[in-house]
Amino acid sequence: MASLLEYIGIGLLGGLILNVMPCVLPVLTMKLFHVLEHGSSDARSRKMHGVAYAAGILTAFLVLAIAVIVLRASGERVGWGMQFQHPPFVATMIALIFAFGLNALGVFEFNISVHGHHHQGYTASYFNGIFAAVMSTPCSAPFLGTAAAFALGAGAIWWQTLAMFLAIGFGLASPFLLVSFVPSLAKALPRPGQWMETFKSLMGFTLLAAAVWLFGTLQAQVTADSARDFLAFLLVLAIALWGTHHFGGVIYGNARRAIVRAVALGLVVAAGTQTLSLEQAKREIASAQCAGSAPAGAKAAAAAHIPWTAFDLGQIGVENKRGRPIFADFTAEWCANCKTNDKLFVDTQAVRDRLRTSGILPMKADLTNNDDALWDEANALGRTGIPIYVLYLPDGTRDLLPEAITTDMLVAHLEAAAKKFPPEHVVKQ
């Protein structure tokens, strides 16, 4: 039980840190605006908004936990953020974020938080919580990997999985709850004013940026025609939302509003039926032919990026027998942490130089689309989510790095591997 309590504490901390992860940034923007919008409301109202937001998060994590328990019982593989490997889910999230962005920019009005109707505002907080929970799942964070591995592991009892997911959810909800229940923090919030309209517009652009980021994931998952057709669907969705507000806004009667909304819904459904094929494409990794350490090093020195080759356990075995270490990066287009780490800490000049001089072969394990073999290997490494950074060493051991890395940390691990297995000792092919 003590061990479970420790894991629950780790889950709480991991959920708390999720609030500052890149994939939760758009939701943080929405949440911050909501806090400011209700900053002058009474204490009870603020508390109820906090409770409603937390309830939305916990509801989403409860559903995720139940899904994990059911899938695991049926023998299916489960992993953190795996739902983003499915194009229909990604497309749905893009459309929702896109619609939220248009709403914030004033293209249409969808006021579920009208002043004076607190029960509607609580509904908005509840669904914002659900949205925050869903958007948090493609992110990993310090401590979260340990908690997720325990919650998703085959050895976890169903109620332990449930407890871990709720702990992560409560950690994610805790900052907003704190602001809602601590009067001194609420008083420190800026006073509402005209500036909030500008802030709301900036929030809209932030949400559109998030939609663009997720569209990059969809592009990597589906054919070019499917991606282009989805953009056409988004255009129709925008027109339908604008038309609903412009021709059927609150200034018109109930009958007209109902007709306009029915026409808009029909337009969206028709566009979706005609355009949303989401045909999955086979993803290829641009890779260098790394037959030997010298040619690979020459190519790496000339390249502006690491010359990744596709992850292949068979090739790892062959290269390890030659005395050559392998550095593997498990990543995905939908993983915001992975992309941030790759840009800031992995694909840097220092790492490229060390890979070149050490002769270590870089491999990229791409989980943008579902790949059972790659998930099997991730589970063998004791991980249920990405990013994963690992060195496969010729003596059969593995040097597994933490999810949160720095360039200096990675270079140090590469140097240690090169010192133990010098490139000059690699058997020539």
C-alpha cells in the first residue's frame, strides 16, 4: 500500500506539471481567460467554477481509466496518448480546437457562460475541464512516465489503475482549484476591462496555432488528398458557424434560429460525408545509409540534421555484434514534448558532433501511426508513453534516459557509450 501511495503522489505531481506542457498551453489560455472573466464574481461562484472544471477533468480521466481497464482485460495494448495515433480522433480534435478559436475571434458566438446564468457557466467550466484532460494526453512530463507505466502496466489491479488516473487528473486540476478556493489568489487577478477583448483574440490565435500543430500530425498520418479534403471540411465548418451567428443569432426568433442551425448542421454533415475519407498513408522516415561508421560520420558532418535511420531491432542486433552502439529516439508527430525535445535538445550541433565522432548509429522509432512492434519494444523498456531515449549497447545492456532530457545529459550518455565501445573497435563490414 505504501508503494501505491508513492505512485499516487508521483501521479499528482505529474498531473500538476502537465499544466505547463506545450500541448496543454491552449487550454491554459482558455482557463486563464475564464478565471479573469469571473475574477470579480462572488466566492461561491468561483468555487463552483473550480469544482466544475475539476469534475470535467476527473470525468475524462475516469473514462480513460475505464477504457484502459477494458482494453487491457481484452488483451489489447494500451499506452499514454495512443488515441492520437488514430486519424479520426486527431481530425475531431482539430475541428473542435478550430471551432473554439473561431469563437474566441468573434466569428460566431456560443455563450455558455452568460453572466447572470451561473449554471450555464458551470457547464462551460465542466467541458473546459474535459477538453483540458483530452489535450493533456499527448504530453508526457517529469514523473508522469513513472505514474503512467504503473497505471497502464499489466500487473496493475483495476482499482489501482483507476486511482492512478484520478490522481493524475486531480494534479492537472489543482492549480485552478487553488485559485478558486484561496481568496488571496483570486484577489491578485487583474481587474476585468476592455483589454480582455484583446486577450480573447490572442487566445483565439493560440487555439488556431494548436489546430495547425495537430494538422501537422494528421498530414503525417493520411494521404495528401485526405489532408487537403479535411482542410476543405474546415472551411465549410467555419462558414456554417459564421452563418449560424450571422443569420440565426440571438436577435432573431426561435423558429428562424432553428431553421438556420438545421441548415448549417446539414451543410457540415454533407461536407463531412463527401470529404472526410482520412485514408491512412504509409509513413517513411528519411534515413541515411549507415553501413559503416566512417561514411555515416561524413554524412552527419555535412547534414544540418541528424541522419536518422528507421528503427529496426534486427539491424540493432547486427550493429551491436559489430561493437557499434545504437541511439534510439521513440517519437511521434502528435507528441508535443517529443517535438520540443528534438528541436531544443536532441537535433543540436553538440549531439550531431558526438554522434559523428563516436560512430553511434541514430535510429528513429516513429509512433505517429500505430505500430505494434514499436509499442512492444517500448513496453519491454518499461515505458508506456513517449518520448523514449535509449542507447542499445553491444554488451546487450540498455542505457535508458529519462523523459526530460538536456543536450548536456544526452552528450554525456553518448560519450560514456563511446568510451566503453570506441568507434575504432567496430568490426568493419
